[in-house]
Amino acid sequence: MESSRQKLTDNWRLFALAVVFFVGILFLACRLYNVQVVRSANFSADLVRQSIRRVQMPGLRGRVFDRNGEILADNRASNCIVYYVEELRKRGKWTRTIDAVNESIDRMAEVLAIPRMVTREAVSNHVMQSLPMPLIAWRDVSQETLARWAVNAESFPGTDIYEQPERRYPRGTLANHVLGYVRRDRPQPLPGEKYHFYLPEMVGRAGIEAQFNSELTGTSGRQLIRVDARGYKNKTWNGDPSISGKDVYLSIDARIQEVLEHALAKENYVGAGVVIDPRNGDILAMASAPAYDPNRFVPFLSTGLWRSLNEDPGIPLLNRAIQGRYAPGSTFKTITSIAALQAGFSADTVYDCTGAFTLGTMRLRCWDGYGHGPIALRKAIEQSCNAYFCNMGYTVGYEAIRKAAEEAGLGRKTGITLPGESAGVLPSPEWKEKTLHQRWMPGDTCHASIGQGLLLTTPLQMAVVAGIFANGGKRMTPRLRIEAPVKWDPDLTDGKRPEGEETGWPKELVDIVRAGMRDVATSGSGRRAQVEGLEIAAKTGTAEFDVRGERRKNTWVIAFAPYDREASMALAVIVENGESGGLTAAPIAHDVFAAAFAGKTAVSEEGGLPE
């Protein structure tokens, strides 16, 4: 009896257990139906949001041309060996995958007989942060290395060849300070877009590359990739295509630029030169020496190269044409002349030069220690008589000189479209009091009148000054960018031109100084700038300065041509620590004029004055 009761109890227990299992299975079935059918759309959307990643793909960088359509900066294909890490994935900890990639890179370096380029730390960072993207192990590999890789590719799964665009400067150092350079950096995200990954793009860091970076940089495209829970790539979709950047045309004439650079480099000069068209402000050439080759910055700028460039005593990264600040020396006497003439000083006023100008205890020597004797303005410009101009400056006062210098654009930036331009220094009594805590003295006026003392200018500013005398009194804003290719024509007599800014200098006064500059190039210290068959006007200068107790000289020339008809070229050249403006800088002007006005030959280099 008890046995049948026990049996009945066991049956009820089994039935109850079966009911519990049935209810549990029914509950799971309902939940699965809810997840997979009722809410499947919501979960699918969540899955896509979690697994789809946007990749920003940079566009091809725009090119840079000179005014004749010659390419100064473009792009080339760089062959890179890359790893697709998802094909080397290992189960377990991330370190197992990282070790596998590093071991493969070490083996490949040995097989290809090339040094390892990517560090172990970089591999680790890539695996942890940019896993779906290609890991670039070697850049710019040679064709020989590519051939070795192709032979051994089967031994290295997960590797491939990836073509990456790199900047190329086909003329090497030509116009390097104007063009600047690029480096790879994170691209600017598109408005309203959030990107998880990106491919680095070229970003301008100096010169035109930096100034017009937003235009040269293309519009990024995008790519969509699906990744699994561990971050490995499973599928790729191409989205919006990238768009190439805009091409930029410069007013630079590569032929004139090459001549200017060669003239500076052939004697290993440290200095700069600027050539400008005084009719419209076009910069035809701009050079700074020593130069550097921006191609050495590609595909990346090594720490060693950066250190060597910064430690080089010649400071090759400095664009002296717009950043170098120099006392203009006797080239400034052209402005002193205008200032005095505007103040009522007569060009016929005669001063007796005895070889020095004496003011109290100050004695400023003339280059001719015996003195020029009685001399008037035009002859004083030709002979560059310090005593005459010191007397002139002292007579009319510094305020008149400063006003004329301001009208010529000194003491402020010219407005050229290049980053880093210096404004120079156009001192005033207030500036000296505030900066040096000293009063303005009569000696300061005398020094300024001959382009020395506290006055500092850039070669670009002095090229603009040369252009003012070339075109008869208009200050043109230097123009480096043009909208379309247009050849420089020295005989152009029509066409739309910028109006320029009037200096307010009367033409008859400008003509007096122009005539003196013509005499400098004909029979004075600028004779070495002369080109047969071409009338040139010039003014040389030699500014002395002290370096740790040692006296040195910066040597100048400003010039324009032709003198006898509408001038189409003006220039300024400075050579640091040269011999004299006439001996060191003027021959560079000759080379530029001879090349620009083709078919001319140089006159004899015999004779000339020492300044």
C-alpha cells in the first residue's frame, strides 16, 4: 500500500517538473520570438551602429605651377609594404597578435635585406587603436625590394603593396622657401561627420604649401568598414569618393628664379634676392641662401635631418627674403633724398665733403677718406657720399625721413601671401624710448639718413622700394599668386593692371633720384650690374655691423630696368658679410637682368667704385 502511494507521489513530482520545463521552454520561445521577430529591426540597427566604422580618405593634393605652367610641386606614387593585421590574428590576448606581427616584420626585413622602419611600439599602438587599417611597415621601397617581396610574398601572409601619394618637388631646391614643405597629419574632419579611422594626408607647414593649404588639400572621401566584436575588419564598402585639391599658379618665373638662386649659390653666399615687376607687383623670383631640398622631407622628416637643419649656422630654413631684417645701408639714401626734396631741400644745394661728417664728438666717415669736395645731390647719389647725406638728414630732421620711409612701406608688412613675413623696424623717438629706454639723439638721425643705426628692412621691402622708383612713385603690393598662367612680357604696354598705392611723391622729385641711380649704374659703384644694350638704374649699399667685436658688412643692391622706357623689372639683393655692394651684390643683379632681357651681354667689369 505504501509502495503504490510512493509511486503516485513520484508521478506527481515528475508531472510538476515537466510543467515547469514546459513553461520555461514556452517563456524562452516567447522571448526569442520577441527578439528575433518583433524587435529584430531595432537590434539590427544597433548591430550596424556598433560594427560599422567610417574611414576618412584624403583627396589628392593640388599642384603648384609657375607663371609659365611649369610644375613646381606635384605628387608621385610611393610604394609601401603594408600589413593587414586581421590576417595575422591570434586567439587569446592581444599581445599574441602583436608578437606575431613583429615577428613577421623582423623576418621580412631579413629576407628583403632592408632595415626595419616601424617600431614595436608603433605596431602595438596600431593594433590597439587602428586595427582595421593597413599598417605601413616600409615606405618608398625600391623596385628591387618590391621584386624580392613578390618572390617571397607567400611566406608573409597579410602583407601587400599599397600606393600612397607623396609630395614631389621636381626642380629640387628651386623656390624652396617660397613653396615650403608638407608633412603627414590627421585630416580635418568633414562638417557634421564623425570618423573612427583616417588615412593621414599631406598638410602644408611652410611657404605656399601652408598659406594655401586649405585650397591645395583635396576633399576627403569616405569608406565604410564592418568590424567584429574584437575590432577586426570583415567587410568594406566604398562611400563618397575623394576630390583632388585645387591647383595654384604663382607669379614666379622659374627661369628667372633659377638664375637668381644660381647667382647666390655659386659663391656659397648667405643672403637673399627678390625680383618684382613694378607694373603690377608680380614677384618674378624670390630666393634665400642657403637653400634646402623639400624632397628630403618626404615621406617624413627624420629627427636627424631636422636637427641638422636647425643647427646649421646658415639657418637654411629661414626665408631671408621676407624674414631677414637688415640695415639697408646706402640703398636707403634714395628715400632720404625724397624726404629732403619734399621738405624743400634743393637738389642744387652744394655741400663740401672733407671725408667725414662731424657732429659734436660724433664723426661719420665717407668711403672716400680724402673727401668728395663740393658736391650736389645727383653726384652725391652716384658717389654715395655719407657726409652729404648725414648733413642732409640733420638739416631736414628725422621726422621728414621717417615720413618718406612710411610712404615707401617700411616699418610694416608688405602684404605678400606668405606666412612669417617681418615688418622690419622703422624706429621713432617714442619707439627708442619704450624699447631701449634711451632718448633720440641727433646721431640717430644721421645714422638713419645713411641707412644704418636702428633701421631694419627686409629684402622684399627694398624690392618694393626699387619698384617705386621704377614706376615713378607707386607702391605696388607684392603679388605671388595669379589665377592662370601668363608669361612675363618686359614690353607689355597694355592690359589691366593693379592701380597700386600712390606714395604722394611728386614725379619731378622721383626723376631726380632716378637720374642719380642711373649714374650709379653707369659710372658709379653699380657698374657691375650693367648689361649691354639695356639701361639700368641702381643703388648699392654696404651696412657695417658688429658680431662679438668683429666688424662685418652686409652688402646690397637695388636696381630696375629699363631706365629709358617703362620699367618692367626691379630687384633687391643682399649678401651677408660680403665685400661691398658694388663688388658682391651688383654682379648678381647683372646675371638676373641679362637672363630676363635675353640676348644681352655683360660690359667690362673693370672700374667702379668700392661701395
